[in-house]
Amino acid sequence: MIRLLPLLLLVGAAAPVTDYAGDARALDRIVVENYAYPDHWPGGVLPDSPALTAERAAVHDRDSLLHYAENRIASLADHHAITGASFKDSWAIVPTYADLWIVRRGDGYVVDAVKPDTPAAAAGVAVGDRLNAIGGVRTAQAVADFWQAIGLAVTPERADYAARVLAAGRRDRARVLTITHDGVARTLTLPSLYAVARDAPPVRVVDGAGKAPTRIVIDNSLGDQATIAAFDAAMARIAPNDTVIVDVSNTPSGGNTSVARAIMGWFVRMPTGYQVHNLPAEERETGIARQWVEQVLPRRGKFHPGKVIVRVGRWTGSMGEGIAIGFREIGAEVCGGPMAQLRGAVYDFSLPSSGMVVKLPAERLTAPDGAPREAFIPGECPVF
């Protein structure tokens, strides 16, 4: 008698089919279940529109899913929420690839900060200049068009968000910005920061001139474990009672707490709470709130008793802002004005079928006194 093998063994198992449409729907659920700041949504409800609904329903492959994911994440108007994947012509990530910080004032848009050593700075753009047009389109209209494309109304928070994204431009092309300074309008063509190569060590030491203290500059490297050894070496050069400036004004990409705690650990003698974490998703799921205090601990053989000043700015983002509130709790002087005001700690979430990743602020972060991290605005720095 001849036995027949099961058909599955003869032809092989069928390859799994990626459910892109299901992932589009799952993305909305992930955002609703995990995003830590729904109080910033009008009415406390995930923003939606006929345009977003139609785009979600039309998702059928990876590209259409990514297009929808980019628009869904943009609907949050939160620079800390991004997609893990991108297109060549996706919008630049702010603040990492932005050299202008734009805010709406009245019926216009104004340059609030210019990042040093960037195309905008080299072109002479200055704080207080007005951003009149983007790509030849009046800025207010360009902002309205940005939101109209996904069917959402312009709110103050959305206006600022879109203006900064539009000023940073598309990743694969130059930006054309019309700027007015002292009543004189200029149209500038500035390269995307994605096209500007920049290679720098994780830490630079700038020796003080005259009475100025030594400055240790963290060069957007709070996510690099090599920063720990580099910072330790820099601190070893400073006399115990000398004032030191820790400069985190160029940390737009954030980082991780191990690097941050290694830096702050030089300046504490005992465990010190520096940041409070709250996970809203757990309370939504279980009804029980979860919150914990993160501490910075002393590092064996490493302590600096002298004064420390921490310098921040608009390109101090995420973990850089955590360092700022941590140093304030330690008792250091923190200065430099408003930071990037990025809300929350970011988690990676993979869509269930495609594996595409989105990054969302999932923890609310506050200083130990309960003040939201993003609300901390230091004063001006001293002049040496």
C-alpha cells in the first residue's frame, strides 16, 4: 500500500502574507494605548480626519503603510514621535536636522534660535528675523497646507510644529526660505542638514580664557557609550576646586540614561533622585498607576567638589533635558534659556505584521518636584 505524504509537506508551507492594512489599523491602537500625552490632542481624542481615514483604508503595501504612518505620527504634532523608517524625501527630523527654531508670534513666524555652525548661521540668519515664506509660499499658507494635506485644522501647537518642520525641509533637497532682517527681505537657498557632513568626537574640551571656566562640550553624543570614558578623561584635567561648564547645548538626538548618569555621577556624594517616570499605558490597562524615581549615584573615585554650570539651549533635547533637570536637582546652575521641550521617554513599537517601527513618547517625565521636564526654562548664562 502506498502512503501519500500530506500535501503541505509536498509543496512546502506557504509564505506568510504581510497584513499592511491591518498594521495601519494597529498603528492607531498602539498610539491610543501607549502615547503618554493625549491631553495635547484637541478634545483628548486621537486626531483623525476624512483624509486620514481614506489613507488608512487604502494601505496595501509597505510604501502606503509608511506614508500613512508618517502622516499619523505627524498628526500628534510632537517632535519626539517619529517613524523608524523613512523615504528619501521625508521631512527632516526636528530638532536633530534643523538649524532654525521657528515660533509663531501674532500672525507671523519668527526665528527664535539659530544653531551655530550650520547653513542658516553661515547665511547670517539671526534671532528675531521673520520667516516670510517657504519655497515661495507665505509661511502661514505653507503651514495651513501642511495640515490640510492630512485634513486637520491649524492649532497653535500644530502651527509651531509645522513651521519648524517646513523650515528644516525635505531630506533630499535644499530649502528656499525668505527671511526678513531689519526690514530687508532675502531669499536664501540652504542645504538640508542631511547633506552636511559632520564628524566630531563625542566630547570636546574648551579651555577657559581669562577667568572663564573650562567647558566640556557634549557633541550630540549622549547615546554613545564612548562618551563616558571621554567625559571622565576631560574631568581628570580639571583641578578639584575649579568651576567647570558642562555644555549640552548640542544634544538634539537625546541619548540614554547610563551616559547621563555617568556625567552627573561626578557631582553627587549620595544617591539623588533626578527624574520621575510615569507609565500611563499600565494604568490604562490595569487601572493601577505606575510611577518611579530614577536616581543618579556617586561614582567610585570620581567626584568634583568645585562648582558646575550646565549650559543648555534649543538643541538640548530629550536626555539632554533630563540632564538639565537632574543637575538642577543636584544644585548646579543650569542656564541657556528654553530647550527643545521634547515630551516624555520614547519607546519603540513594532507593527504586528510588517515589523515596521514607530517611536512614541510612552512615559511622562517630571522633575522630583513634579514639574514637567518640558516646562523647565533655565535663565540666561553668566558672562565670563
